[in-house]
Amino acid sequence: MKQVVSISLGSSERNHAAEVELLGQSFSVRRVGTDGDLGKMISFIRENDGKVDAFGLGGIDLYIQAVDRRYTLRDAEKVANAARISPVVDGSGLKNTLEKRVIEYLASETDIFSERKKALVVCAMDRFGLAQSLEAAGCDMRFGDLVFILNLPIPLRSLRSLAMVARVAVPIIRLLPFTMIYPTGEKQKSNKPRYPKYFLDADIIAGDFHFIKRYMPPELPGKIIITNTVTLDDLEMLRQKGVHMLITTTPEIEGRSFGTNVMEALLVALTGSKNELGPEEYQLLLEDLRFKPRIVEL
């Protein structure tokens, strides 16, 4: 049985283990949270390097996509470099392929986009494929990168404007401690609403769930949320807030949807590769696996 471990900067309270079979191959999948401790992540990878078939980096991105350019985050690079044998992926290689497919599936198989929707992507540089495909689906877009990363009440309205801002800001942002950019550790447990009007004005709220959970307002009546990893507790919390529909871009495994870093690590381990795969390889594997989004009406 192949071994896949998601080593996460997030809370250890979300640790989980499961066994899954993909294309006839059995996998043991574990999530190990380090409660915001980068040093623990580095130590864990060093101790288990070569003992697992692939690592997924959770709660931290190795890369962010500034539309047509990809930048490496300095803190994440330190973590990834702790491995010398086992491949390390953060989900970004799969995000663009998988999340584009999800929006295409929703457009063809549901009536979600039958009328033009207002869509908020909380951080488009983290979920560029999702942002790009929602714009292509005809949504009236708002990108919250400046709002939720830099705390500036300036939602961007096009990928072109995002590209212009990213080329100036990302070379600086990539050097910052990751805890200044993204909710980690204890911050993932608490809610600190930020500019609720942008959430309430949107029909669709999309992007990384920790960003959404950290900054969303007390109520989200009638909203559609398109995101990645959620637990059963998250599902109940969204129901209480009045969310109409939850769509997770990764499939459900034993009651929860694992993050894209786990799914990418599974696909890399499946092929036996020592590096992330290319877009065409992910596309072919996704077609073979027939992955579909999980859609839950709340």
C-alpha cells in the first residue's frame, strides 16, 4: 500500500486518516497538522523522507500564480527543500486543471450559471484556475487579493487588473512570513469578519476555505460556496449561516473532502513520479478517475 502524507501548517485538531483506492492501487492517506509551526513541518519531512511515496503541503502554498507568472514563497520553499527523496507538492499543479474542470462541469450539468452571477474569489492568486474559469462562465467578478491579504478595501474586477497588481506586489509578498499572508494555526479556528459587504454582495463565494472561514460575516443567506477542504463541523456551521449550496472541488473520502495538495500527492504517488506532473498528465488522470465535484444543498 502506498503512503501519502499531508503535512499541514494548520491545526492538529483537523488530523485525519483514510484508505482509498485509485485505479486499482491502494493508498494510506494521513493529514498531520503542526499548529502553525514551520519547524515541525521541516522536521517531520526530514524524518519521513523516503518512507512515504509523496508529501502534500497543507495550509501553505509553495507557489502563487500572478496570472502569467509563478512565484515561489520563501517560507514554503524552506519546507519543501527538507525532502531529498520523496516528492513534495502543494496542490497548485492540480488546482488549475481540476478546478477548471469543476466549473465546466457545473456549467454543463447544472443551472447555476443560467443567470449571470456575482462571484467573489477570496484570493485569485491562490486559485487562479478557479478565478479564470468563473470569469469565462460569465460571472461578474470580484477578486479579494488586496482585501484579504493586505487588508485594503479594493476588490479587483478583472484578471487584467489582478495581473498588473500581482507583478508589483507578489515579489514583495513572497518574502513575507507565511503567517502574515494566510490564516495558520489558531487563526484557522477563529472568525474575524473583514469587509462583510463583499461577501454579502456576491452570489458565489469561491476559493480557499480557510480564507473564507476566517473572514466571512455571521450570516451568508442563500450563498453558493465553491471551495476545497471541509469537515462535517464546517458543513454544519455553513448550514447555520444560511448557505444555500456547498460545492467542493475535490471528491469526498470517508466523510470529508481532502485538499488539493492531498489529491495531487495521490496522483504523483500513483504514477511513481518524483516530481509534480504536467497539466496534460493531470488531465488524463482526472479523465481516467472520473472525478466529480461534491454538491451539497444545505
